[in-house]
Amino acid sequence: MPSTHDTNGPGALLGNPASGGFEAENHLQGFGGFHGGLALALLTSATQSHVPDLELQSVTGRFDRSIESGFTVASSLVRAGRTSAVVTARAESDEGLHIEASAVYGRPGEPSWQPVAPAAPTAPPPDECEVFAIPPEFVPISASMQIRPVGSARPYAGGPDPELIAWVRLLEDDNAPDVLRFVFLMDALAPSYAAVLSQLVLVPTVELTVRPGAGLAKASSPWILLRARTLAASAGGWINEQIDAWDPDGTYLGAAHQLRVVRAG
């Protein structure tokens, strides 16, 4: 189900990312700037070149300011040991530092230990769920994705529970997500805390950590099922959110954690 704008969409960009510099083109914008998950995926791509024989275990991005124009990416190897390595990357522009990321890589190891993973929530298949249309003038990058919510919860609908569950995919092609697409898609949903809000306020990301699971290497569908849940929220507006992902066959694909903050003004 390719789209008509797949030649320079996020999937194509991640499949062959340019080195060094990027333009914050309008179709790659999220809410208020270059999409955060896409930016973190590009930084992750930059870290991969330092450790081509290792697998990403975790990447954390700290978002200092939104990206609204061209930016450059630089990366460096911090430490390389027998079983793991740490690589950092930065997104900068003339305005200064925008995002600083730190990635942990490791060797997969022998399959000697009992795996543990959360079970997928009960959900009908994607084609039985209605499309949640986000106006592209509001979030331009949404034109490259399709989101099909599971259940009745919606962002800013004043619901009782700070949780959102939805099927998500890129529309550019029918490829299953690789590591870079996974990092991007883990930031595809609205903040789960928005499910209990009844007015439109910003809940931007301050820090995003993505941890791919072993099942991601066996993913066979472009669809992933995301469950985003606010674990805790302070009266001051700081949000602790967890996001889990599964393949349509129930295989656990990995997790993300977001630190967000509500900005009413």
C-alpha cells in the first residue's frame, strides 16, 4: 500500500540516510518541529556506523529544543568493551544543540536463558479498526503513517484512563520495521496522558528511550500494535510514560519510555 509521496518520506530517509546534514522539510514535521522519533532514529543511524557488528540494545534522546530548520548530526564512540559499546550522537544547528543521544550496543549472545516478555493486549486485526485521521496541516508527518485505534480512547477526549492502544504503520511500502523504523514508530502516537485531557495542550517529549526486543528481527508485518500508558503524572505536569509494541502475531517487539511535560501556555 505505497503512498504517492514515498520517494522522500521518513521510511526512505531512514533506509538511506544522508550523512552529516538534514533539512527539516515540512512533510517531516511533527507537532511544533521536526518529528522527535524520526530525529532520534537518524541519530541512531549515525551511531550504528561505529559498531556494525553489534545490535542496538537501547537508545536515549534528550530533547533540548525543537528543530525547525536544517541541522547536522555528529557521532562518536565513547566506549567499546568485550560485550557492549556506548556511542553518542548530537543534532545541532546554528541555534545550538537540539538533541543529544546515547546508544548502548551489545552482542546478541547465545540463546541460553529463559525469555520474558509482556503479552499483547486483546485487539482486533488492523483492517477491523477505523482509521484515526490526523489533519496533515496539524501534524504533517501523519500523512506518511496510518493509525488505527483499538478501543474507544482518543487523544483529548477527556476519558477515564491515560492509555492509548493503536495499530500503526508506515504507508510508503509494506516492509516490516527494522531497528530504525522501530525507533521512529515508537513515537507515532499522541501522548497517552492526552486521553484524559479535554482541551488541547502541548505535552512535548523531554527524553525518549527506545529498547528494541529480540522479536523485532523476526517481524513480518508493516503493522505494529502500540500500547502507550502513563505510569505516573505529577501535579506539576511531569509525565512518565511507557510504550510497548507487538507484531500482529503477538510477538513482543520492544519498549519505549518517555519523559514528557505538560505545557498549558
